[in-house]
Amino acid sequence: MSTTADPPVPNKPPLETQTTVGNYFVSNYPPFSFWKKEDIPEIEAAMNRAPRPDTPLGVYTHIPFCRKRCHFCYFRVYTDKDSAAIKSYLEAMLEELTVYANKPFIGGRKPSFVYFGGGTPSYLSSSQLHHLTDGMKSLLPWDEVKEVTFECEPGTLTDKKLQTIHEIGITRLSLGVENFDDHILETNGRAHRGGEIDRAYGFAREIGFQQINIDLIAGMLEETEDNWKACVAKVIEMAPDSITIYQMEVPYNTTIYKRMKEDGKLAAPIADWETKRRWTDYAYNELTKNGYTVTSAYTAVKDSSKVTFEYRDQLWAGADLLAVGVASFGHIGGTHYQNHHDFDPYVEQLNDGGLPIYRALTPSDDERLIREFILQLKLGSVSLQYFIDKFGTNPAERFTEPLQRIADWGFLTIDGDRVNINREGLLQVDRLLHEFFLPEHRNARYA
């Protein structure tokens, strides 16, 4: 009689311990570092073509102004612009949108979703918000829009400001709370404090926004286990429609990294990855006990039959994204692009009658497949048939090796038409997604 030993299970990739510098969050593909200035003619050509059939259009508007720069922030933001500079910037954005509104790629479409990101969109005054959104609606009407998301810093929100935000048509208010403890907020460079969170949230609930989201960050500077549990308890007590939880990362152009570099340190002075994942898991378990449903690697919602996130879902399914503003990222007709990442060149180029595009990239059909597949995996479950119908390719065949590898590690199963990522996998999904990258993209700098 002979026996055959079971084949060994491949080792899981080693868990990171300390948090080191670099982008962890995967938001697009191919990586931004591969987008090039010499490919700008490709986005210009895409904008001069009619849209692909049945492709929805979204608009992203970048408001790069803040009261303070957070120590973990890697976005293009400015804390030193006066009202005249802000006015010139808003006029430049409307001029940019005017140019695009007359391009063939619009093809008679109206925005399906609009997103105001930053920076701090709520830094703008009520009159500035009315001026900006009136101009936007006159160029690309919002009467078919499914969602308008607006990012806020709680300390900028008065009752009047929130009334204005509601009046201009915002449906999804996203509060950048991050933490409720004043010491943690101050240590991380946040401008607001706990009392301002309670006040702003109370005003917003009275006004009656369709959806209110609260952002939290696990693993901030000097955050502790007790503090995190208190934050989770507080957000459950507040009962927002959705809660988004990010695990702290330290990209290169952050204040934290600059301090690390000055001190000659490789590891960031924040919680390690195992701790951040454990804290996020704790939050999701507590939220689930209190009636929430985890709908992605980052999001829990109170009522999944009513609460949606159109910006995320449509963008991850290949929607066109018309992005305006300094350093903003867009995607039109199969081509990625990013605007100039500095304030003065952005405004000057528009004032001179040009487009403020800084770099671009047209993904191959295979790269488009990879992009949609990895982004939708963050939802925890994807349909194979969706990709067969759209790309003519079965991901189970195209990605046989990485799917099997992640399944062997215990994070993934394939059940009929569905590819499913379990909770343990979702908590580290961004590092697992690199398994699907093409070889030339795997060890390259992401941004």
C-alpha cells in the first residue's frame, strides 16, 4: 500500500510589520508612475472622439484649499491662498469645463455622478459654492445625476454653509472626521476638533442630506487601542448612513515622510499593518453587530438597499471621469490623464487658452481588464460573466495563477460565477491586488 502526501500549501506573502514609506492604496491601473507627458496627444485624441456606447459620464472637481495641511496628506493642497487667488482658480476651473463641454467626447451626455474632492471643498464660502456649481450646471446640467458627493472638514461647516451645500444639490455629504480625540487630531495636523464634529453632524442631520458618510483612519500618529475602540463606539452612536475606514499609509510627499527622512528612519511612527488590520476588523465586527453591512474593503453601510456610492461603483466599472482642477485625475474614452500638479502652471495654461494636462496613458485592453477586475475585487465579490460579456475574457482563465495563489493562501474562493474575497483578504486586499499586475508594474513605484 502506498500513500501520497498532500502537496504543500504555498506560503502566504509575509505580513508587513512596520509601516514604511510608499503608496499602499491601489486606486487605478496601470500605476501612475507609468503615465507620461509624451502621451498627452492620446487624451487629446480621445476627447475629440464620440463616447463609447453606454458609457456613463462623471465629473470630478478638485478644490485644493485647506485650513491646515495634515501630516499624512499626500494630495495637492494649499493653505496660503487669499480670496483673489481662490476666485481666479474657480474661474480657471469653469474655463476648463467650458472647453471640455464642447468636445465630441461629451456626446450629449449629462453627468451621472459628480464628486467634489480636495483639499477641502467646504473651505469655499457660500457665495463661491453657488458661483462654481451654477457655472458647472450651465455647462453640464445635473438633472440626470444620481449622486453628488462633497468632502468636508467639520471645522469649516456652519449651519449656513451646510444649508448652502444642501441647496446646491449635494446628496452625499462625506465628513473627514478621521478620529474624535482632540489630541490625536492635533498630533496628526488636523484642523478640526471633536466639538466641531458633533456640531457639524447635528446640523447636517437637521437639514436632511440623503446620505452622510463619516471617514475614519486606523493607525494615526499616537493612536491607541483604547482610542480606536472609543472612536468605533462613537461612530456607532452617531449612526451615519455609511462609514469609510482607511488604514494609515505614508506616501512620499507627506510631512510624516519628510520627518522620517530627516531623522534617517525607514519605519513610520504609526501602528504596524497587523495592528491596523486588527483594528479595522474590530470596527467591522462592531458595526455588523449594530446593523451595518460591510460592502467593500473600506465601507460599511446602514442600509445596503438604499445607500450607494455611485462615484466608486461607476468609476470601477469603466465610466468616463471628466476631472477638472489642479492635479486631478480623469479617464476619457479609454485614456487616463492628470492635470498639472501646481497651482500657477494650471491657471496660467488655461488663461493662455491651452489645456492644463500634465501626463496621460492609454491602457491596453488587457490592462483595462486588470484595472476593472482588481478594483471590483475590493467589493469582496465579482461576477465572472460581467467580464466575459464586456471584455470577451474569463478572468478565471486569464488570472488562473494569481487566483489559485490567493485561494491557496486562504483569502479567496470561486463559487460558480462569483469570485469572493473573505474578510481576512479584504483587510489586506491592496497588497493582494499586486498579484494581478503585469510583471513590469509589480516592483515599480506606484505613484
